[in-house]
Amino acid sequence: MRKARPSILILSGSILFYILSFLFTLFVHLQIVTLSNTLIFLIPLVTGIFAYTIFYYIIKRFLQYRMSLIYRSIQSLEQNTPKDQSIDDLVAQGEQDVQDWKQKRTQEIEKLKEQAAFRKEFLGNLAHELKTPVFSIQGYIDSLLDGGMEDPAIRKTFLERAALSTERMTHILDDLDQLTKLELERIPLDIRSFDLLELIQETFEAMELIAKEKRFGLRTDVSEPFCYVNADRNKMTQVLLNLISNAISYGNEGGELCINVVEIENTYNIQIKDNGPGIEPEHIPRLFERFYRVEKSRNRNEGGSGLGLAIVKHIIESHGQQIQVSSTFGIGTTFTFSLEKSKATGPVSSRGIPLK
């Protein structure tokens, strides 16, 4: 149903007032004093126009005052206070602003609900991640206190296992601390020129023993002999280690990972593609969340801290880039990101001085 405009309502009331005034003037003319034909029509017309003007002004000033109070109470923005507008525009603006304000508040409430749910899930995941190594340490210590200390072999084995659990817990806390600093931008980047292909080869060598255990192939697909980029070398090492380690850990026996580097204008596009089991579509939007795991049943002692991909995402974003993931379940997964191409043709120091 279409809403009537305020000015039309005021005009309708003024016309009604004009009709009543005309009838009253006609009554006076017939019963009390004789008036000229001009006055019979002029008096109601003048009173009708006067009534419309007075009603319009009073209602407009009332609306401006009350709406100004409403704007200040819900927004505290003086620039949004209604200005000198027609009464129709004034009411229309008020209705639109209320709708916008309602939509904004609804979005904020939904966002707060999502954040609250995320915090709840995050704390639950963090407790679960730490509970496993803590319980392991507690179990080994209790066993030693219950008599295991007397047997040197048992003592050594249990202490080694407790040390491994302690190391895992420390690794989780270190990753969590680093991720928090990355999110708060408290870790400065050491941006300098370096050869990305050289870094990829070093990373392959670091992962060689782990890859051999699963007969997992690591290769590159690059046509250029050198690919110099401007980035933080240590941080990019962490990115490559996380992505390659995940591909090996969760990949198929005898699988393969290929890193493709392509020059696109002023950037190098890096694709890290494996032929592993792939990821189901419903998991992809949450893949970079803290502690989120695609396989909920996976043993928590396997793999890393559960923070690797979240750290990767923040490192790439701190370089002003984005990381995307595409996957076909049962075929493989591809991570894609870009890095700024360096104008230098060799490595440089933090001051931009060539090192070779």
C-alpha cells in the first residue's frame, strides 16, 4: 500500500478547513450579515491558505526538532541531522535513514554473533590442542612416580616422550604467539630482493627426507632461470614450508607436488599444486581459520599445530597480496598467491645494496 505524502495530507486538511470556512461564511451571509460574492469566496480561500501555511510550518519544525533528537541519540552524527528540506523530503530521509540504521545494526549484531561463535570454537579448539600433550606429560610423570623411575630404560623412554609432548605444546604456543603478532602487525617485514627459485629449491632440500618416506615427488615448472621478488625471505620460507609440509603429510603415498611460477606484469604468480585427496567444497571457506581441520577424526598428534595455514594467510596479506585455494575432491589442491617482482637482478641488503 502506497503511503500518502505529508504535504498531501496537510493540503487535504486545508481543503477541508476551506470547505468548513466557506460553509460558515455562507451561513453568516444568509443569517447574520450580507456579504459580497467576492468576500464569500475570498474569506474561505485566505483562511485555507493561511491554515495550510501554518500547519505546514508547525509540523515541519516539529519533525525537524524531533528527528534531530533521534539522530543525535542513535548516531551522534551532526552531519546527518535533517536540514532545511521540504516536509516530504524530510520524512522520506528519516524513513530511509532508519532503514539504513536498522540494516547496519542487524549486520553488526550478526557479526558479533559470528565473532562470539568463533571465539567459543577457538577456545574449545585451543583447549583440545593443548589437552593432548598435557595429558601425555601428566601420564608419563605419574608412571615414573609410581615406580617407573627404578627402571632406567622406562625412565629414559618416558622422559623422551614427555619431552616430545612438551615440544609440541611449545610449538603450538609459539605459532599462536606469532599469529597474534601478525594479526596486530607487530612483526616488521624485512623486504628485500631475492631469488624465489633458489628459496624453493632450498625448501625442497629441507623437506627431502620427509618426502622420500612417502615416495613423494617435489618439482618446479618454471621457464625462467631466475625469479627475483621483493619480499621477506624468512617469512616466505615459512609459507613454503607450511604448504609443502601439508601436501606431503596429507597427500597420497607416491604423490607429487609441483610449484609453478609465472611472470604477470609486475608480479610473479606462484601456484603450489598437488595430486592429493583434495578438499571438499564446504571446507574451503574455513580452511585458513585457526585450528580448523578438514578431517575432524585425524589424530591431533599428527601434522602441525593447526595454525600453519592461518599464519600463511597473514604473511601473504602482510605483503599486500591474497592467497586463494582451489580443490577438486579426489584429484588435488592448488594454492595460489603473488609476489611483487623485483627491479633488481640479484639479491640486495636491507638498504638496497647489491650483495653479488
